[in-house]
Amino acid sequence: MRRLALSDEVLMTVEKPARYIGNEINSVMKDKEKIDIRFAMCFPDVYEISMSHLGLQIIYDMLNTRDDIWCERVFSPWTDLDGVMRRDQIPLFALESQDPIKEFDFLGITIQYEMCYTNILQILDLSQIPLHAKDRGENDPLVIGGGPCTYNPEPLADFFDLFYIGEGETQMLPLMDAYKANKARGGSREDFLVMAANIPGIYVPRFYEVSYKEDGTLASFVPTREDIPAKIQKQVQMDVTNTYYPMKPIVPFIKVTQDRVTLEIQRGCIRGCRFCQAGMLYRPTRERDVNELKRWAKSMLESTGQEEISLSSLSSSDYSQLGELLTYLIEEFQDKKVNISLPSLRIDAFSLDIMSKVQDIKKSSLTFAPEAGSQRLRDVINKGLTEEVILEGAGTAFEGGWSKVKLYFMLGLPTETEEDQKGIAHLAEAIAERYYEIPKEQRNGKCQITVSTSFFVPKPFTPFQWATMFPKEEYLSRAKTVKNEIRSQLNQKSIKYNWHEADVTVLEGILARGDRRLCAVIEDVYKKGAIFDAWNEYFHPDEWQKSFAACSVDPDFYIMRERSTEELLPWDFIDMGVTKQFLIREWETARKEVVTPNCREKCSGCGAAKFKGGVCVEGKN
Amino acid sequence: MKVRIKFAKTGAMKFIGHLDVMRYFQKAIRRAGLDAAYSEGYSPHMIMSFAAPLGVGLTSQGEYFDLVLNSATTSEDMIQRLNGAMAEGIQVLSLVQVEDGKASKAMSLVAAADYFVTFREGKEPCADWESRIADYYAQERIPIVKKTKRSEMEVDIKPMIQEMRIYNHGVFLRLATGSANNLKPELVMEGFGTFVGQSLEPFAVQTERLETYAEQEGSLIPLADLGEIIG
Ligand code: SF4
């Protein structure tokens, strides 16, 4: 039987001890004596969030297909255990073997959102690994980062030995092979990093030197050695059917956020919304083969015993075989009492028919994400959804018995005016009015419209990467404008309004487009006790303010200015496929309020065609 | 048809709470491919009833739940399939067919349970604790202060302790369990600490449940013995 890293006394005093014991169904145990590479895969947040992440399970499965590699998991200890581990100097451990992370060859951290940056330092610190990559020795694990935030890894550059830029399926195994070869040869850590830096997609920050202009913007970003490439090519898994996918996902004992199996039906999105980072990062859109997906669904449900399956993609309605897939899932699994949880589909006759088969109409709600309140602003952001389409979809649904609607918007978008903000209230009102057009006897009580707004954060590699942000007070006043306008609508009693906190938005904005100078700030605030910034109850914006001041870093530099398209951006060293010229063109087109057609209507020559596949070659073979 | 499944919960699994064990079994039964019956409605669920919830931190050799099946193979086959779908630390020990109907529900049948309690090293309340157990149990009344959220109440737990003796350097306990009378082993041991004048340190004991019983005509019968093996 395995020995647990934590004593019974500790496990009995912390909340949810099941977070720390491993042993879940489909978790992978190996004999460490027969392993060449020990890899700790980390999601720097609490277990329930971490275990809901598909990417982590894909990499875990892929690495564990190799007999010479054992990939285990490690997540952020919750604040209660964090205190105990610091007090008793218990080194952070992996869930499977319960061995200390510091004994591993690699610590791979997936970085999904900016607000987890302090948790990354917590992981390193509790693992007793030096925070700075340059301070690590031959026996320390190599710390590698991956995930969407690594498309601008600079604010974390000091803490990582290397970053993997792109989709994990392509170069992770070659990277592992390079590590083995170097070890066999008796090469040093430095030798390996040079090898790694020459593998496509691998960025080793210490081999690049940054200089700044007087105004604080980047002057240069260059390799320090001749044998290191100047540009990093983002990795894309072009064949998304014949590739790694976990047929046996891990089944947590405790309820996690996504307590179901996930079927990723495609990568990428054809739509090109200008605010959306994922839409640009994962170009071109690549569909998985529908027959293979059916087989995967069946295997995953059988190997886990899960009672629910959900489809995942950025825009499921655009998956060309969606009808066939959903019909199969319903016919095959509904009798077996499997819940089919639908992703947010475009509301039309087809999706309503499907929804009526798998959900209780009275309880389920329709989801629309117009993102902006007016057609003008929707054109600016290239969100092709019109009021007409929304009202038509909602109308059909209301007549079919639905009465709940969720609407998602963003505030703080480029060019946004008060009229656009008020437009949110007017759209909600129009939907309510459409509902009450239905005769009283035929409708299902009152309608419930929930409007949610988040504040827009410009992200690297989007057409809005040059846009300015606003002070916290401005965001809140925009939310207030929406709130007041909703309150003055005829059907205001049927409309509920939620908005997000603005402090988080501001910090997220700083970190998203930050540079290496932010490393010091993150370290400073962490040392003052910041962790779990993604959790409201633990996020202390004042502490961050103090750390900016302590490090003489002006946070406004990163958010309160519109960048010039001439400026050298901290993430420009990454070759995304999508070209900077395309992003500039989109940024200009946006401000002309002109929409760009989606990839299936017309190719706009974004640059991703260089990967030679997916939607760029659809119908052209 | 209704079957009663007996299982052991050991090792790290003692940290999995009662509700999560239920969820665990729902999935395990699906993995094992048992033909479980479901309730009607939009969120159908398996029809299962657990005998006596076990506290987090306790291990057990005698946990039970009842499950309604649409069809069955043999006990042996189903045990094997279930054990093929288990995590380390949970083992299915028996599966028998029991009478249908509410009156025969595992939960409502439970009358008593056996426990084996040991002190963790160095956490014994006194050196001669083994000899003091008999004195503790020999008292006419064993008053204990039971704390609930609202009040404190003194109760005599003696009638709920059916047996208490030293066994293999630990304490064997047979305690009233179930909806009518329910006594937790921790409470008995806390009382013992007070009795010897040394209140126990937190987590001083490790407890294992050994068996769960129903009462029939004045005698205790293990829950599994109320059913028939499916041959
Ligand atoms: S190259 Fe054209 S088709 Fe391909 S992703 Fe870009 S815009 Fe779409």
C-alpha cells in the first residue's frame, strides 16, 4: 500500500483531504525504479478546478503512454494545507507516488489564467525549488510552462527554465527524448537547455536579452547566443483525429467543477471575433473525425462510469458533423442514463430540438453571447450575432416552452460609448417584450433574463492587443450605466443583472500584456503573502499596488495607453501563424466598423494557412 | 430485485466521505456493467441505500448498501466485476439478494456495529490504560456530555454499549447503531479519557468498523446474512 505524504493528523484537519491522496480511478501508477523520466504535471489551482481541465489530462495520458516516463499530478494546496506545509516544512508532493516534487526531472505547469501567477510561486516554494530559474542546480527539476498564458510568458520569464509555446501533442515527446539523450551523454542542465531551445516551440527565456527605450517600451529582444533561434514557432497539432486523447480520464472521488467526461470535438474557431484570444491562437480550425469521436465517447464513458458527457469546442455549432454526433450520443447513451450536456449552441430550430430531448425545458436556459449591446459595436468586435437573429431564436424557444435566457456581454470594448452600454439593457428588454407577446395562457409564467457583463481585457495576439484599458472607476461607472438603464425598462422585473469585479480586470490586464519587469512585482507580492488571487476572498488588490510601488513599476504603463502598431511587443518573438499584418489590418477594420467574414465564408489570409490544414484547405482537396 | 453489497474500506480511502463513497459506487457500478435500475425523471439516479454512514478517518471491514437491479448474473460474477472496477482500498466482500420493499432497507435494519479501536503510538491516555478499560465499562452509568450545535446534554451511554473489552492491544466495541440509537466509538473513547483523568489528544485513536448488524428475534445478525447468494 502507498504511504501518504501527509500524516493522518494533517489530513484529518484540512478541508477535503481527498484533494491530496491520489488513488483515483484511472490515475496511473508505475514502478519508479523502471522509469527514466519523472514528470510532475501541475495546474496551479485547487484540485477541483485543476481536475476539470482537459489539456492536463491529454498531456498526462500522452506522457504515460511511454513506458520510460511516469507523469504524475500536483496541484495547489488549499490555504489551510499551505499553512501546515510551511509550518512543518513538508515538501510539496505528487498525488500518485506521494514523492516530493523536488525529486522529479520535470515540473510542467499549465498556465491558464493570469490570476494564478502567485500560485506558481507557491508551487515552486512549497516544492523547495528555487524561485528563480538561474538559481536552480543540476538536481532541481526543470520547470516548464505551457498553456494560453505562455503566448506572453514574459511576466513569468524569471521563474521558468523553459516554456512550451503551442499545443502539447507535437513536441513534448521529442523534448523528453532530448532530455534522455543529454542525460545518457552526461550533459549538464545548460546543455539540455540549449538542445531544448532548438526544438521548435521551446522558448528558454535565459537565452534572450531584453532592452528598453526611455519611454519604457521594448527596444530589442534578441538571443544571447548564436545557436539559439530568434523566433519561436508556435506548435499546432494538425491531425486532431489520429493523435493523443485520454480514453481513460481520471475519475475524482470528490465533486469537481467539471464532473463529467469531455469530448473535444474540434480545435480553433472560424469566427474571428476580434477580442477573442483563443480564436486567434488556435487557428486554423481543425475538426475531429465524427466516427472517431463516437468511439472516444463510448470508451471514456465505459472506462470512467461517468454519468455525463459534454462536448467542448470554441463554437460547437460550427462543427460540420454536429447533428450526426448528437443524434448518436442521444440514441446510444440516453437509455444508459447518461446526461448529455450541451455546449452553448447557436439557438435555432435544430439546437432547440436537441435541447428539448436532453434537458428539462422548464429548468434549462437559452444562452446568447452578443458581447456588445449595439450592432455598431458588434461590428467593431466582429461578433456576427444580430438582434434579429437573437429575437428570432428566443421567440422560437419561448413558443416551445422556454422562459429563461442568459445574456453575456463585455464592457470596456474599444470605441464603446454610453449608447452601446445602454444597448445592453435595450436588447434585454426587447427579448422580454418578445416573451410577453405570447398570450398569457400559453406561456410559462414570467420570463427570467439574466444579463452578465465582464470587463474586456485586451490579450496578446488579438486585433485588440494595442487597445487601451480604463481605470477601475470607469469600469464600475459603465456597469452602473447598464444597471440604471435596465432599471428603467418596462420589464425590468424580468431582468437580472450581474457584473464582475473591476480590480481583477485591471490586474489581469497588466499581467496579460506585461513584460519581464513584472517578475519582480509578482515575486514581491507573493512574498507578502499573496496566493489564490483568482479567488475573491484571497485577492488583495492593495497588496499588489504596494508591490508595484516597491518595485518602481508603473502599472498604468501596461494598460492606460493605446500602443502604437510600430511598438515592439514583448510577445512579438513568437511566430503564431496568424501574422502581425493581419492583426493590424483587423485593428484598422474594426475601427471602421467593418466586419470580416468567417473562414468558411471567405479566407481573409490571416497567415494560419501556413500550417497547411484544417479549415484553410477544406473543400480544396 | 434488490441486492445487498458488503465492502471493506481501508487505507487512503478512509479520507473519502460518505457522500463521495456513494458517488464512487454509482460510477463503479456503471464501470462494472451491472444492470442497475434507475429512478424516473430528468435526472435519473440509481436506487441505492447505504446502511450506516461511516465517519471520515474510519476504516471498515463491514460496510453495506442495497442496490436495485433490473437483472442479475451470479453473486460471484458480479463481485468479480465490481472488484475489477475498484480503487485500491475498497473491496467488495459479498453480494446477496435480499427481499424487496422498504421494511427490508439496509438503513432501517441496522441495530448495532462492531468496532476495533487502537491508540496511536504515544497517544495512550495512561500507561495502564488496558487494565482501566474494564473499570470504565463496569460503571453503572457512563455519563457523557453530548454537544450539539445548540446545547450540551448529559446522556448515559452505558445502555448503548453492548460489549467493550480489550482485544489484541486495542478495544473491541459493540455499539448501538442506526436511526433509533446511535453511538459513535469516538464518544466512548473520549469518555474513557475523561474517566482516567486525561482528556485524549486530537486523533488519538484509529477506529475500524468490523461488522454491521440487524436485530432479529433478539439476536444480532450481520446484514449480509439476511440475503441469499445468487448461484
Ligand atoms: S488562412 Fe484563411 S481560412 Fe485559414 S485560418 Fe486564416 S482566415 Fe481562416
